[in-house]
Amino acid sequence: MLLAPLLFLLLLGTASTASAHAALESTDPADGSVLKSAPRTVTLTFSESVALLDDSFRVYDPDNRRVSTSSAHHAKGAGDTAGVTLPGKLGTGTFTVAWRVVSADSHPVSGAFTFSIGKPSATTTPVATAPTEDPLTGTLYDMARYVAYIAAALLIGTAAFLALCRPPDPTVLDKPIRTGWWTLLAATLALLLLRSPYEAGTALTTAFEPSAIPRTLTTRPGEALAARVVLLAATAVFLLRLRGRDRFGRLTTATCAALAIGLALTWASAEHASAGIQVPVAMTSTVLHLLAMSVWLGGLTALLTTLYRSPSLDAAPVARFSRLAFTSVTVLVVTGIYQSWRGLGSWNALTGTSYGRILLVKLGAVVLLLAAAGWSRQWTNRLTGAEVRLRVPELVRTGADGAPAPTGDGPPSAGDGGTAPEAAADESQDRLRRGLRRSVLVEVAVGVAVLVVTTLLTNTLPGRAAADAQQTATPAGIPAASVTTVPFRVGDAGGKVQITLDPGRVGENSVEAVVYGPDGGFATVPELRLSFTLPAQKIGPLDAGIKDEGGYWGTNSLNLPIAGTWTMKVTVRTSDVDQVSVSRDVRIVR
């Protein structure tokens, strides 16, 4: 139950955070820029290394015709860049660049931007010409990921239960072991088949192209999936050799652990842990997190199966699993806190990003899971206590005079009630087993929900990276906002005003102006005015009419009717008598 407060305390830390998922940091030419001559190349710079696709770039001319370019490459060999060479003669007007790459944590990212040569076109190609993702491909790929997580938990957890908890009849767990193995193999093969169209965002039919699988096997996610298939083959051979055993030596247990770690690494090496800060620590944490989750939730399934198929199960394996589950929960809490800190890094990301909101859902589900685990632990303690009491030799019954009652070797008479305590004890144990089965069933159901939410989390852009992407990348189909920083000085004091025009194009614009003090922190001023003038057309000044919105000055009704270079005049009043006006040029495009 300490997970939530510990997580919040760590979120207050000032250490830098991870940046999994590649965020676009800059483009050359810049989005919305107007160039005097045609560029020779288009270059994108990302927050982390990216993998390129055959169709990573699509460049369209003002007439919506695709421009012939070179194949995509890393600029100057830098892994965090992507670029193409343009033809010598492009003409004038507005060009659109649509792009798609795969980030280091295996997730594809895409977007689009525009630049103009000479002058902007009267009409431009819609920015949404980035490759359209096929929804069926993405859905099937995500479903295979969910199934793979659940199957891994079943396989690893059941094997751990067999090796460490030593149930009296291991044969009842043969079916869960086989189910977990076959399901994980099928899900892995499906992921291998779907990986190529998932990266490219294409239809499912492209998965069967001759070049699809070979191309996938040259990527890091493809290599991880292939390694998982090899490890599953080794696991199958190992399990066949162990079939029928009810005891496992140290070498056998160590081999099981090595195979489980290897399987967990196939996830850690191709997802969030493989990109960002502290990669070795993050990968170790991810492996431990996945193994602890599998041992706990898969072990619960094994325990539930054993309780139903072995009605006479004694309390010893249950008590061993209770201790094992407690260790797993401890590992989950520690690694979960680290991964949450690494993926978030701020309070705002917890509620302001999809990653943070899904993490809150997972946190709630984990709290429910811990409550269910506590309920199961109570039933386990009762069952263990009842069995201990049954093993205590029967107390000598005494007669009315206090002397020991005679005990013969013959059967007790019908009226002495000699079998009544045993019958009552058996009935009590049956009741306790039924209660434990119910609590474990609830725990398994909540655990599956946690697994689903965890899979959603691994497929979601982490909070810090989402913030970077919002600041540096323009979503497809949405014009880029114009951001201008205007320094000012009044007497001995100074600061700056950051002004955002959204979308920064002809027509209706929203304005957000934030005032910063000399120390870089937020500052309040009694008055801030903003006006726009277009000298070339003798338009203006147009008063923006911004108002104090509490923390920033803004309006949603600034209308700039004509494209061109506007003069933006910023007037800052810091006291009743002190004010200053500063002007900056702002480019407004169609």
C-alpha cells in the first residue's frame, strides 16, 4: 500500500527522465519556412536513434505529385537523424514532407511538415499525406502482444510453482505448462509475421510478401522475436526431460531460471527499457519486473489449478507460494517505482499525458490486486493453522471425576462421539480450501486486468517523451504554432515574454503570452498589450485584446487576414510608471 506515496515522492525528484519513443526535435528545412532556393536535402533530427523504412519519406510538390528522392539514410551517419536527397530542380511553391520511422523502443512514429521555395503556394497539399496506418494490422499486432504477455506469465509462473512450491501431484499442471508454451509460440510467430506491416502502417496482406520476414529479422525487434522462438524450443526440450518429476535439483532450478531470464530479455531488449537514460539499469529492472509479475500471476493460476484438481492438497505448497508471492510483490513495487519515475518525471505528466493516466489506472488495479492477495494470505494462514492443529496428538479425554478415560484398541462406541472432532476438522479444512480457491480466483482475474493495462502502458509514449513531442513535433494535419520569445528590460529589471500564435497562419488565431522574470521563473505584471501591423499592406495596428487568464495572458479571437511578415509590438508595464515596448517580426503563412 506504500506504492502510491513512494511513487509520488520520487516524482518530485529533479533527476532527468527517460525519453523512450523518438520525438522529432528539428527539421531542415524548418516547418513553414520560405526559402530563396531549393534545398538539396531534407533532414530530420530526433531525440533518440531511429530505424528507417523503405518508404520513410514521401515528398509532394505544390500540385500534389510525389517527388522522386533518394532512399532514406542517416545524415552524416548519425543514428538520431533521417534524411533524403532531393532532385536538382524543384520549382517554386509549397512542398509537403511526410515521414515515418521506427524509434529505438520498437514503436513506429510519423508526421509531416511543409516548406516553401520562393513563395508559398495559394493552395498546398494537405499535411495529412503521411502513410495511413491500417487499423486491422495495428489491432492484431496489439492483440498478439497481449496474448504473449499472458502466455509468458502462465508458462514462467507455472514452472516456478512446480520448482519452488513442490505440489504433491505435479501432473495436474501439465496442461497449463503446455498451454502457456504453445500460446506464447503462436503469439511470437504472429508478431514476427505482423511486424513488417505494423512498422510500415500497411495492410495485412503485405505481411506475406517474400521480403517481409527477412526484412523484419534484420531489425532489433525482429531479432528479439527470433531469439524468443529459439528459447521456446530449448524450453520445450528441457520440459520434456523433466516430465513426471516431482522434485527438482539445483542445476534444474538454475536452468529454469536462465531460460526464464532469457525470455524476459526478449521483451526488455526491444521496448521502453532499451532507449533513454540508464539503459542497463532499466533493462535489469524490466526483466525483474516481468519475472516477478509472471511468478506471482502465473503462480496464482497454478495454485488455483492445483486447488481444484487436488482436493486433498496440504498447506505446505500453499505456504511456500505465499512466501514466494510476497517476494514477487516486493520486487514488483521496487521496479515499478523506478520504471514509473523513468517514464514520467513530473507531476504534470501523471495527469497530462496518456502514459500518466494509464499508469494511474494500473496503480489502482495493483492496489486491488494487493488487497486480493492480502485476502488470499489470510485464508492461507487459516489453512496452515488448521493443518497444524490436526497434527497435534489428540488430548487425552477425561471423565467426570478428572481421571483419564479408558482407551481401548477397539472402535469407539456409537455414543462416545470419537469421530466427531475428525469430521468437524475435515469439514473446516474443506471450507478453508473453498475460501482460498475463491480468493485466488479473484486475484487471478484482477491480475489479468493488470497484465492488459501493463501491455497498454508499454505501447504508449512515456510522459517525458510526450512532452518533448508536443514541444518539438507537429502532429499530422495540424499546422505548426508560431512561438516567439521577446526579451525586455525596464530600468534595472528585465525578463522575457514567450508568445505563442496558434496556428500562426492566416485567419483566426489563439494567443498565449507568458511572462518570465530574470531568474527564468514565472512573473506577474499589471499589464501586457500586444498589437500587430503589416507595413507592406498598411494594415494595423490590430490590438490582440489579450487578457490576464491567471498565469498567462491570452485570447482566442485574433484575426490576421493576410499572409506576410507582421510587426508584433509587445508592451510590458511593470509598475504604475514603468513600461517598455519591444517589436519583433512574425511570419504569418496561408
